[in-house]
Amino acid sequence: MVCRYKALCKKYNCKPKVFTQMTSSMKDKIGAPDLLILFTNTVSHKMVRCAISSLKGQETVVARSHSSSMASLKTILDAHVAKEEKYV
């Protein structure tokens, strides 16, 4: 699924970073994204808390989806990426 997620994001001209497991350096690797998508059914609560806490003080939009399907990702990208392109 990771390759499919990345391929879909590239169609929207996004540079994806996909984390499937919690790592000790994940907080540093997240960086300052414009959009953070959390598939809450797939990741642990600890990983969600780590991702959210690493974004404090930033203007990152956080989208949560219980389903981790490609259709869910496409829906989120349609909603958030399309909005940004209108203002450019």
C-alpha cells in the first residue's frame, strides 16, 4: 500500500512521507508538512500523539480517516489539495 499511496500523492503534485510504524526519530522526520493525513485505524495511539505533538506551533492541516483505503486518501487529497490550487 505504501507504493500506491506515494503514486497517488505524486498525481496531486505532493511529496509524500509514509510512516507505517513508530520509530524513535519519527518526530524529527515529519518536518513541517502542509497536510498531515492520519489513518487512525492503522496506526497506534502513541504514533498519533507523536505526530500531532511534533506539529505544535505550525499551521499544518491535520486530516484524520478511520479507513486507510485508496478511496479515503483520494477524497482527502481532493478536498485539501484542490483548495490550495484555487488560491495560487
